[in-house]
Amino acid sequence: MGCASKKLVLGMTICLIAFILAAGCSDFDVNPRSFLSYYSYDLEIYTTGPITDVTIYLPLPVKHGVPMVGPVVLHENDFAWNNLSVEIVASAPEMNLTGAYPIVDNEPRYLRISADWVYLNITQDAAYIVYIYNVTDRKSPLSFADTVNPYFNETVFLPKLNFALPAPTEGIPVNSTSSTSYDYQLTPIAVSQQVPIYAEYSASPATRVTIASSISGSNSWREGYDGGAGNSYRDYYEWYHYGDSRGWQTASGMYKAAQGVYPNFSHPVWQEVLNGTTEK
């Protein structure tokens, strides 16, 4: 075989390999599967010294007026800890909701914490820490958590003061150079927020009290041989203070949504998935 013939065979072989690889990486080999939704809630309170005559009201994550972590309803025994008295209540003392972001078919719920004396020393593993999570296996991606509009459809902290949601954005294709990508992204939402909390206690001027809480939800799925994708939202606030505290305070935080990658259900890749699954 001549040199020219060898080059021709080599060129044809390279083209064939490239064609096989391209076929192996086609959209229809994406095979989205293993659909999961994950929710988590945490609350931390710690002090650098003892505090006395304690009464604290903290907003809980709610959906339709029910304190929840995703599909899990919160109960008072979830918050039980040592000498603290805990109770879930519908209102807080002299609460003024003027200026609160509109609440449609959703009302705040509060965790009431009280104690005569407590020292939540984080350096001695005595901080008050609550962590609750839920993992839900989704039969269909149509049942995913709504991480684009969680304020209206998932569990979030209420009330929110001086808060405004941005306008929705159009999807930006990913995993493709065309406008028909099987996945897309939105402009992530990140909005500063103020969350009112009630903190009444006595403490030395040098004692710092820190309160932080967050609720988050996410979706994930597998793609291709060993890849994956997903999206999420998170709602959180934090407050710290030195010395005595008397009544209503303002915690600062962030509301984040539309984080990550979303399925393009009009694409044949996801149409094939939907045809083979049933929403539960």
C-alpha cells in the first residue's frame, strides 16, 4: 500500500472515530434520571456569656401558614433543648406588619423560646443548634421543588420587611450553542432582606448573642455517564447584639432563588423523560 493510500485510510479512521464520539455525546444520550429534591433547615443561637429573663420569638419557615421543611411539618419537640421552654405560636408581642412584603394565603409562625437563665457556649458544645432535612425521591421532574418562585410555592421566612422581588428573566441555554438546549439557566435572584425578630433578655455589656437561621431547597438529577445538574433556593437571616436586648430587632439576610440549571421540558431529551414518567 502506497503512502497516499495509508494517509487516506488514516484520515478515514480518524473521521470514523470522531463520528462515533459525536454520536456517543449526542443530546439523546443525556438520559436525565434519578430525580431528587432536598430541603434543609437550621437554627443556631449562641452566647459568649449567660443571659437571663429570656423571651425570644423567631420566624419559622412557612408554607400556607404551616411551619415546614419541604414536605415535613415542624413540631415543638423538634426544638426541645435542655432548660429552654419552646412553643410554636401564630403571633408575637405587638407585632406591626406595616411595610411587610405582601403575604398571599400565607401567615407567619414563630418559635417562642424562654428561659430564666441560659449560657449557650459554642466553645463548650453548648450552643443551641437545630438541623432538620428531608430528601424526596421524585418520580417525575414535574414534581421538583419550585426553586424559581419559592416565595409563593415553597417554605420561606415571613414576614420580610423592605423587600421586593425582581422581575422574572428568560432562560439562557446551556450545554449547547443553540437556542434548543436541553437545559437552561436563569439570571440568579439574590435580594437583601430584613427579618424582624423579638429578643428580650438581660446580659452583661460584653456578652454577644448571635442568632442565625436558614431554609433551603434544591433539585438534582443525573445526566450522561457520570454527570449531573441541579438548581436551588435559600432564604436566611442573621442577627447579633452585645448586652441587653429589649424587644423587636431587625435581622439581616438574603433571599436567593433561581440558582443553577433547569430542564427545558420542550426539548426532545426531556420530552422522552416525561413520556416515560408520571407525576406523583
